[in-house]
Amino acid sequence: MKKPFLYNRALALGLVIPFVLLVIVLSGGSALAKERAQTESVFYDGVEGDGLSIRHDLDARLDAAYNMLTLAQRSNLRDDPLLEAIRQDHAVLTEDVGIAESYALDQALDRDVKQLYARAEEMGLSEEDQRLLEKQYYEFVSREQTIGHDGYNAQAQAFNQTLSTFPASLIGSLYGVEPLEYFR
């Protein structure tokens, strides 16, 4: 005797399994995209969402570099090509660039600012301007150290590891979820 349609286990499994897989793929893709966005926001908003982030520290480094540049423009080095390099580094870093590109640009700014500070004696600054230059330089260097302790790269690495495992790698590729860039 033939089993009624509703009691045919093979047919029921054949209908349920694709449905379950579809639900996993659909919900998994949106969950991965959401997790990626949350992890990326750590770069901009901080681990605790309090604004203490790499981007915040980069902005503080940019302010300090700009202030040093302003002081240097009032000095004997006002026509030095190094000042133009710092101005260009600063201009590009204030634009909305990717995380990895921000790192490369910050490294260039770091090199140029440290070179400028090493030449501080050549500037012929007043005592007060020299103190201001030192204060800005220490702020610049201090923010570099703070960035080194930020939790963004660790969280990005954890997300990227999750994304590289099965089935996340398959679901991520179907949804176009890309690995996160590191700030290094």
C-alpha cells in the first residue's frame, strides 16, 4: 500500500533539507555582513563604542602634525620641501580612505613629522614656539603608542578567521562579505 504524501519521510526530508539550507544561507549572510560592519566600526568608534579609536587617534595625530607644520612655516624652514610633504600627507589622510591605506599614509606622515622634529634646531624658533613644537610632537608620538594598544586589529583578525572557516567562507562569498583590512 502506498503511503500518503504527508507520511513519506524521504519526500519530507527532500523538502525540509533544502529549506533549512536556504534559511541558513540567508540568515548567515546577513549575520556575517552585520558582524563585519560592527567589527569595522571599532576602527571608527572604539572597542567600547566610546570614540576612543584608531580614527580618533589618527585625527589627533593630524592635528598635532598640522600645528607643527604651522610653526615650521613661521621658521627658517618655511620653504623646505619637507613641509610640502607633510602638507600632502595631512591632506590625503583627512580624506575618507580605507583602513590599510590610512595606515600607509600615517606611516609616511610619521616619517616626515619625525624628520621635521629632528631638524627643530634649524628652525630658529622662539622659546615659546619651541615649547609648542615639543608639546605637539609629544602628542603626535603619544597617539602612535595609543594606536599600538588599540583592539581593532585583534577584532578584525578574529572576524577574518571566522570568515575563512566553513560554511562562513561559502556564505560570505555568496553575499560578497570581504575580509577586513588591518591597520598595520
